[in-house]
Amino acid sequence: MVKGQIVSDTIDINVSGRVDTSNIDVLNIYQLFKTYLQTRPDSIRVNSCWSKVEQDKGYKGNIALFYTPFYNLGADPKTIFSIWKPFVLSIEQEHKTKYKIRVALIKQNNDPDKLLTILNLNAVYENDKWVLQNTINDFIESWNKKSYKYLNYYFPPGYSFNVTLAAKSIHFCDSIAKELRINKVDTFSYFICSNPDQMGQLFGYDFFYLNYTSGLTIKWRNEIYSAQHAEFYPHEFMHMLFKTINNDSINYIVEEGLASFLGEFGTDKYRNQILLLAKDYLAKLPSYTLDNLLNNSASWNGYQTAYPTGSILAEIVYENAGFNGIRSLIVSSTINDQLIYDVICKITKMNKQQLEKEFRKKLYTYDLKYKK
């Protein structure tokens, strides 16, 4: 048995006493996982450590489903895994050609985010060697499937599928696609989960903390994950429709704002997000300027400013230029804050000062009308 720390060339890996490296398969799988961490798991490329069967499915992004939320940390793997050190909890045999790997990512201090996640991966014997594999099929192989036009729903046994909401989903996507002049909506999968923890299991998380959320769209896999226990999720549908337009240079704030405006306008969730921003912006907190909101440097105050900021900008564009303006915003490069200004000012025929004035005015209107 092995206890303590095993040091690789670039990443320190702690190993539980349950990991029996006197077993040659366990040792090889441990070495495989260590090698994988050292070969840029964030990269979008063929990875010899990963199942060829999964890679041959033709996904256009990172094959490792667990890694998608890691991109939001905005750091390279070496940095991430030096802050949250991998601790291999177990490598246990499922059957002759399959092992389950469980890895905790843990800080060495007592911060509230000390435990980032507990990660599950499979190791399978494929083409005479051990390779890594996502665990999603371990769950959904027993799930049910229903297809509506281009939308494939997956849901667990015992779930009462709502045909009315499924039809509403298709109607919503078709209607928005028509307004945005999208000729064809890609076929995509939609996984219905009861709560975020069940959704996290599909990503490979025993403990879901990293990017804990109620919905996630993975564009390159053509997949939507919902923890809302429902067939209708217009915000996430918008991300799939944006993917069809195929603009890799759309800004995160712009995309999330458009998804919120087009998918959630008029809902309590939509209004409440804007009210949070209105309170801070109208109070003239030092970092709450439009410049800072657009370059993501406003101080953290318990919520993500990107959604309400982008929503208000989307409203301004729509009120000045309708769906033609919305489409122009979607297809334009808004990769940085200056481009956001340039594009929106061009669409609305405002200068920067006028745009900032209108932004404040709309926040004031929400605050006056909806503040409790």
C-alpha cells in the first residue's frame, strides 16, 4: 500500500492508503492519470491517455467532460493543480477491464473552497492499454430517451416526462431561430436532472462545488445539462442557437446577457439579477462603472455582474434596432470591452456617453418599478 505524497515532474499528487500500487493494474492506472495531468488536460487535441472510442465520436472540443467547468477558473492546469492538489482517493476495479478512479482536489489551507471537487473518472482497457474515460454513460445507460425534432431528451427512470413543455421548447427555438435568421438548428441532447448534484454526477463530480450551477451548455458536444427538473430551459437553448451562428469571438458578458434577455425577460429571476446590479451601480460604488463591468473588474458583491450587465445592453440594442440589432451584436466581434462599446454604439447610433446614460437610466427604471 502507498501513503503520502508521490511527486511528478510538474504536479504533486497525494495518494490515499486505499490505492494499492502493488497491484500492477492499479499502478499503471495511477501512472496513466499522472501522465494525463502533465499533458495539458485543458488542450483540445487528440490525447493518447484518453479512450480512442470516445475521441472518435467527433467532438470539436475537450473530450474530458469534467474539465469544462475548469475553464472558468481562467488558469492553466499546472496553476490549478498547484492550488488544489490532486489527492487520489481510490482506484477500484469495477470489472476485469474497467476501474473507477476517485480524486479529490484539495487546498492545503482551511479556506471555504478548500475542496474544489471530488472527481470520478473511468480507466478502461482498450487496444491493449489502459486509457481514461468519462463516467456519464455509467448513469445515462439506464435513462430514458425521447426525441422531438432536433432535441433529444434524456431523463432518469421514474421521471414523468412533460410533452407540453417539450413542444414549448421546440416552438421557442423555432421562433427565435426565425427572428435571428438561423436556417437550421443543430440536433442537440438535453439531460434532465433533479438537482445540481445529480447534474454534477454526469460531469464526473462526486462533490459538485466547481462552477455549481443549475444549467450548463457544452456547445462542442451539442449538449445541455439542466438541474431544473424540467424540459423547458430557454436560457440554455439560446446558447445552442448562438453556437449555430458560429461566432467564437462573442464576449461572455454579451452572450450571457443575450441569453438572459431572449430566454428569461420578464421573469422574477431576470428582474432580480438586474435589481442587484441597480442597487450597487446607482449607489455609485467606486468599482461599479460601466467600464469596470465590461472588463470584469467590478468588486465582487455576492453575484455575477455579467448577466445583468449584458441583459441591460441587450435591452438597449433591441429597443433601438430590434432583432436586426440583436443579430448584429451576436455576429460581431465583442472579444473585449472596447469592441463591445464600438459594436453597440454603431448599432444604436449612440456615442459612449449616451450609452452610459441610457444604461444608468434603465437600471434606475428597474429599481424604481420593481424594488421591494
